[in-house]
Amino acid sequence: MVGTAVATFCGAASVDALRTNAEDSKKGALVEGDMFVAAIAGVLAVTVAADIAVTNERVKGPASFLTQLLDELYALTPEKIVEFGKVALVQV
């Protein structure tokens, strides 16, 4: 249900931004920058938070894991991502 609400809001915000700024296509964008890198960074952040959350002794099952994951996402810092992120850059 939360996912549906978020998707509905994002879709409506995108349509509204494009409608109100139709004359300037850059103005209609909700964000600027490399969306591929942003998507990878988002997945990395959630993965790091999940890796940290699963090690907590209070996690006994899916409900307590979700609660701990939300707590870890709230407490996530760039330093934690650097420390726990398992990233390798590959030159192609």
C-alpha cells in the first residue's frame, strides 16, 4: 500500500511539473543529474542498511527486521556506506 501511494504521488508530481512548466523542459524535471548513478546509490544505501540491520540481536523475523531496517536507514551516514559498501569499479 505504501509503495502504491508513493508511486501515485511521484506520478502526479511529474505530470504536474511537466504541465506547469511545459515551455521549459528543464524546469519540469523533479531532479537533475545522472539518474543511473542515483539509482545505484539508492540500492547501495538500502543494501548497506539491510546488512547492518540483519546483524542486530533484536531481529527475530521479518517484522522485527523491517523495523530495524527503517531504523538503520534513518541512521545511515556516508561514512557507514563507505565502511560497509561492497563496491568495485570496473573499467569497460
